[in-house]
Amino acid sequence: MFLGEIYNDPGLFSKYRKSPTVTTTTELTKINIIARTLSEYTQNAVDISLVILGVSLNLSIIFIVALNPSLRVSTNCYVISLVASNLIIMIEPSRRILRSIFELNIPMNLDYVFHVSFYSSVLTIVVLSIENYIGVCERHISIHEYFAKLSNTIKRIIFVWLVSVMITAMELHLYDHFERDDMHDIFAASTIMFMVLPFLILVLIHYAIIYELLLTKSIEGQWRSRDLDNFRLSIGLVFAFFLTMVPYRIAKVITSLNPDARWCCSIKQMEIVYLLIKIFPIVSTIVCYVASKKFREGFQQNPNEDTEWNDILRRKGIIPEKAKEKEVTEDQILDIVENTINEKTGLSANDLENKTLDELDELEDEEDEKVLLEYRRKRIAEMQELAKKDKYGEVKEISGKDYVQEVNNTGDVWVVLHLYKPGIPLCSLVNQHLASLARKFPATKFLKSISTTCIPNWPDRNLPTIFIYRKGNMVKKFIGPIELRGMKLTEEELEWMLGQAEAVPTQIEENPRPQVKDVLFSKLKGDSETDDW
């Protein structure tokens, strides 16, 4: 695999470039000219295998997501975007197969194919990693809700593809106009922009995610399965991309600066790194199946479950038809109702027909009394069950060693944990409000702990901190004075915040904090409404 045209003209990297022998080509492709060393038979066998395996794996991802509503989430939209990029990569080997076997020569600019697939893949992975970072590290802020919204994710993916196509078009346009001067300098500069910078961003993002995951595990005592799956998916795709797509790009930059660099960019070596590009569609889909539990479960559905995927499998005869439920006729329903009434009253239909009106009235009074007694018994049972739950009513002080017992092993009970430090006024205010709320909502377990005894090295700038748990899992967190609204925090506001997380059965439906009103905007709006013009 060699460069199609290399020139010794001044440019950004001219002092590094040696004088090559000029090779010309009439192909549309100018950068990604491919020299083959394998026999035609071997090359066709390799390409056919890669196309069949790559296309089938990527289409399986599309089918699983399309036919399983539970998989139509934000993260999987990025996976579909990568699938689209993978199918574009499959264009080149498919073109070779058509030309070699069927003698069908389709003119194609491989520069466009490689650039679009490279840019769209790296941008998709970067945006996916950013969304995972927000989901893990910034779950408590409103931007997480914005990023997690499916419609917004689709808009971001469309934007990624528009940017990829526009940058590719501009770059290829520059190749046409500056071919003899700076074509390879442009290629090297775009490589730095879309390889080095994304690499640095991805390293920082995943470092922050790892730190947050470890911190959360130290608090909760276990990994969050969803966050861990998303992290495995993003880090797996990052490794797959940089191990398969990037080596070819680096080799092309080296040969553009020094065409005689045989130590790393011989014909054989270039063909190997080019083969890695065609392997990326296979590796990336395997990463999706290995890293994501939901994708694996897509192949392991209950055959009796009513899903679009199972319906297709039934039509193809892959799984047996679902057993039809036995139909119940109207007469059978009436018989069931009559039998139930007879069982409750202890009488048959004939006994009721033989009774007088007075006897029927007396029987009705007895039945009313039975109904009232049954209701009273159920009500007493409900009150006893509620009394069992209402067993807290105070804020309990715990230490780090009590965490697992008091938080993780409480069962189906809402737990509110306040991390504080003595001497911080806002912490004292929150403790005061929580003590009142604990008496008001005795079914919720309220705990408090000095921050450093519960979580070593927990920074004071994060105080006060409130964690809300249920069944051992963290449901919500409020970290720092800004989220807890500072010293103006009222008990009603704190109750409303806990109620939004469903930790307490509050009756407060609207945010009690007065909303800031833009007087100027309101005045302008009022003037516009009264303006006759």
C-alpha cells in the first residue's frame, strides 16, 4: 500500500520530507492508493470472509436494537452510528469482490470512504464517552437529563455525521487545489486534529469515570451494573478503534513525511495495517456483545415472550409457536361467579330460592356484617404492617463500619444518609431539618455520619452531602452547598427535594422555593401583548 502521488514541494512538514520518486495515478483516490502482495485468489477469500462476517454482525446489532424496545436507549444510538460507519468501511472490500469476480468496476474515491468512516467513528466514540461521563459523574445535574433524552441523542449523531461529511469534503477539495504543494501536509494536520486531540480527551474522560466508579463503590459497597456496562462498552470501543483504525492512519502520515521509511511502512506492513481497518467492523461489534449484557440477552429471550423478534423467529420456524391460552366462554364465567357466591354464603342456589323475604333480609344483614368484619380485619392488618415500617423517627449517627449494615442490608426501606462535619453552619442546618423530617416520616430511615469517618478523604467542599438509597442502591445524591441551596434552605424545600426522589411521601407537589422572576422580560412581554401593532 503506497501513496499515489508524493511531491517534494514546500509545505508544513517540508523539512522532514525526503525526495521520492513521483508516482502518478488517474484514480479518484489520491491518498489511499493500495498495493497488493497477496494473490488474487487469497485476497478474494479474505475480502469475502470479512464482508460476510462484518456485515452479518453489524446487521445483527441493528435487528436486535430495532426489535427490542428496551434497547432503544441513548447509548445504543451511538452503537448504531458506529454500525453505519462500519458498513461504509465494508464498501472497499465489496468493491474489490465485484471487480475481481464479476468484472464490475465501480469508480469510487476511497479517500472519501476512509475519511468519513474514520471521522464519524472517532467523533461518535468521543461523544459516547462524554455522555457516559455525564451519566456517571454528573448524574445529579440537569444536563444529564438532556443528554439521556433519545431525541437529543439522535440530533447529536446527525450532527456528528454532518461534521464528518463536511470536513471530508473540504479536505478532498483541498487535495484537488493544493495537490502539488500541501496535500500530505493537510492529511498530517487532519490526522493530528482527529487522532491526537480525541485521544487526550478520551484519556481524561475515562480517568474521571474510573475515579467516580471507584468512589461510588467505596460508598455503596458494590459496583453499579449499568454504569459498569456503559464504561466497559466505551473503553472497549476506544481500544478497538485505536488498535485497528489508527495504525493505518499513522503509517500514512509517516510515509507522507518520509516515503523511504521502510522500517515501519514496507509494502507488507502497510497491507497488514490496512487489513486492520477492515477488521474494525468485526471487532467493534464483538466488543458490543461482550461488554453489554443487554445485547447478549437479545439472543437469549424467552421464546414465549411477545416481542417482534420472537414473532419473526416463529414465522421462520426457528422457535415453536406459542401455546394458545384456553378460551373461557361467557357461561363458564357466570358459573365461576355463582360458585364463588355460594362458597362465600355457604348456600346453594336452590336454598336461596326457597327462602322468604324476611329470611333473605336477615341473611343480607349477616352478609353486611361479614363484609364489615372482613374490612376491619384487613384494616387492622394494614395498620399493623404500617406500624412495623414506622419504626425509625430519628436521625441515627453511624460510622464507616456501620455502613453496610445500616444502608445496604435494610431491605425495601428508603435510607437518607447525611455526610457532615461539625462547625459547618449549613451541615448543622441540614441536621436540624432532617431531625424534624425523621419525626414526620418515621417509615424512612434517616442517618448521619461525619464525612471522614464514613468516606476517607471526602473533601469538605462537598459538604453537606446527602445520599438516598433503596434496597442498597443509590437513587439520588445532593453534593455541596449549591445543590442544597445554601443557608436559605428551608425544611419545606428539603422535604420537597427528598419527595422528588420518592424517599418520603410528601404532600408538597411544587417547589416551595420562590422562583426568580425576570421583571424586564415580563414587562417587555406585557407591552408586546398590549401593542395593537
